[in-house]
Amino acid sequence: MTLQYALLNDNSWQAMAHWQTPDTPFMTFEFWQALNDTEAIGEKAGWLPIYVLIYRPNKTNDDIDDSNADDINDSSPAQPTLSSAQIGQPVAVMPVFIKGHHQGEFVFDHAWAQAYAQYGLDYYPRLVTSAPYTPVTGQRLWLAEGEALNADILKTAIAGVDDIAQQVDASGWHGLFVTPELAAIANASMPTDIDIEMALHSRENGVAAELIKLPILERQGCQFLWQNKNLGQNNEKFSDFDAFLATFRAKKRKTVRAERRKVAEQGISCQRKCGNAITAEDWQTFYHCYVMTYAVRGQQPYLTLDFFKKLAASIPEHLMLAQALDANSEIIASSLFFYDKPNSKNATLYGRYWGALGEYDSLHFELCYYQGIEFAIEQGLTYFDPGTQGEHKLVRGFMPTKTHSLHRIYDGRFIPAISNFCVKDRMHMAQYCKQAFEALPFNIDNMPMFDNTD
């Protein structure tokens, strides 16, 4: 039976099925509820959410087919009043944000916006699917139990995206930090060749069925990922930080030890707290530190103290706070991490928010990287994602790793140029990853093989 979609503007879909556990904490319902409750997403924040619900219709509702999708979703970008008889069996949900800015995304398309402006055209609104404010690779659809991501689900989701785009006159859709699996499905199942004549008229004919022929373009980026894998010991996980450091060349190992020694020589000590052990006072101090990272740039933070307190109450099992204390045992810096359950597949530690109340030599490296590595080893986690950007991570043992984003442009006049940009950008990123790989600090027995595949 053909999959269909509905567009909803609330989270009523969460009660319609049993949903699989997300692959990262940033797609948990609790994380999104905290974003919503504190207005980090919503109209005020410029992150207006629409949820594309993909479902199998009930057998008694076979007369509702894909050609009638616009009848179901004909009045606005969201129709939350569908009956359970219409919806049938929920399969997946993809979040789509209507946005008038680029804030909190970390995959930059400012040049595309400038190109539109040069021709007197509006690049906004634009549609975005991502975990807001979170440059972490992960699933971008919630799947019902028993379902697996496939081309039919993606195509139906994109049909819903196209519907939203037509209703709000969006310039394009951007799926950010998607998994390699989703990128591969998009490349295999969506058009890659550009039908210029069709594309040029795609915004004129108003035929939603034609939009599916537009291509999905892929961009690739590079982030840095620590792996709990001792190549010199049959890929076993590290027993402690010294075992990890033993895989470095002598000079690089000496540099790391010198950095950690500098922190101690300043009278600074570090401690880590998890979950419910993090007190209300800890959260207050953490937020003061976090705000400082924005204050030095004359900016306000996206997230509020209330947001973090809601996470502390709802998903404490995913939170670790590293703190730096001065000689008087006063907290002078904090770094907040998220982490997967240690026994889950590819369990990962995520470095997310940090701040310090002053300038301290090497403290950022200690609190954001070395404390995270020690924690990942102690918990038996497989990976540590320390956050976006930063070539300085390479010499500290974080390996270059590809990231993927998907893009769909609705004005055919721009598709050839943007497609060419994406091709060249992927070539550039492949070269950059190779060069970054060569800067890794590992000795010859522990240097991994460079893998340029996805």
C-alpha cells in the first residue's frame, strides 16, 4: 500500500505509535520538548516547526491516494485535525522548520542567499531539517517500531517537504548533518541528473508531482571524532588515558602532557559529575560560564538556563558536567557533555557547551577534550564527538570524519550553479580530510588507514 503523508504543527503524532529509541540524545522527545517549552524553537525564535507524518492508510481508506494529498493538506502548512481513520499506521515523522535566517545550523549557505539577492529574489523563507543548534550527525526521522529507513519513506517525506515549500514559497530545503545511510538512500533513489527545462518551470506550473523530479544535492563537511580503538592492541578499547597517549608519537605525547601539566601548575583541578549529581548550584554556575562564551562576542546565547534545567529533570542519564576549580575550590569553568547509554551501539560522548570566567592556559583543551576522553574510556563509549570545527583537535587524537547534508532547490535557474558548487565542495572536502588525516599524532603502529569512502 502506498505511503502517504500529513502535515502537523504540533507533537500529537507522538501518541499515535510506539517509536524507536533515537540514535542520539538530541532527537529524544525530551530534548525537543525542552526546546519548545523554552521557546528555543517556535515562531519567536524563527524556527517554526512542521512535522511531516508518513503513514500507511487504513484498508478502509484506500480511496485516499497520493493524488489526494493536497486535499488533506490544502489550507495551511499544517493540518493537525486528521482522524486516526485517515492516518492509519504511522511509519515515520520528519521535522521541517520554516526559517528566515541561518542561525544555529553550522552548514552555511550564505553565498546562495547572496546569489538570490543579486538577482532581486527572496531566499527566505527556507526549510531546514536538523536537530536545532546541534551540529551532530544523526537520524533526522523518527521511526515507528518495526520500521526501517528506506527510499519509499524518504520520497514520501520529500513530497511533504515540497508541499510545505509550495505553500510558503520557500527557496529550498536543507537536511543538515544527516547520517551516511540517509545520504546514500537519497543519492540512490532521488534524481541526480538535472532536467533544466523542467526545473525552469517547476515554480510556474504548480504541479507538485513534477517537483519530485528535482534533484537532491549533497554537500560534505569534515568534523573530528575520537575513537576508543587501540590499533596496537587488536582494536581493543583503551584501559585508561595513558594507554591512549601511548599510541602517540613521542613529541606529540609530550605536548599533551605539557598542556595538562600547565593546568595543574595554575592551581586548577577538574571534576566530573553525572545526571542527578549535578546540583541546582552547578547548573547556575555552568550557565554563567556558558553565557560568557557569547558575551565576549557581544552576543546573547540561544539557550536559556531553564532549557538546561528541563534537560536535567528529563534526561539526566545523558548528561555529564566537567568542572574546573581554582585553588580556592571555586568553579572557574564548566563544560557540558551529552552521552549515549554505554551499552548502546556506537555509544558516543558529545561535547556541546563550554565557558570560562577568565583566561587560563590550556584549560579549554583539558576541560573540553581530555576530560571527555577520560570519561569515554571509563564508560566504555565507542566515540567522542567534541563539536564542530577546530583543526587543533587533530593533534589531540581526533580523526577527520565526513559529514553529510542534503539540499533541494526549487528555483531551477539556480540548480546548475548550486549543483556545481556542491560537486566542487565535495572534492575540496575530500582533499581537506586527507590532509587532515596526515596531521594525526599517532605512531606508525597505531596510525589508521585513510578511508575516503562514506
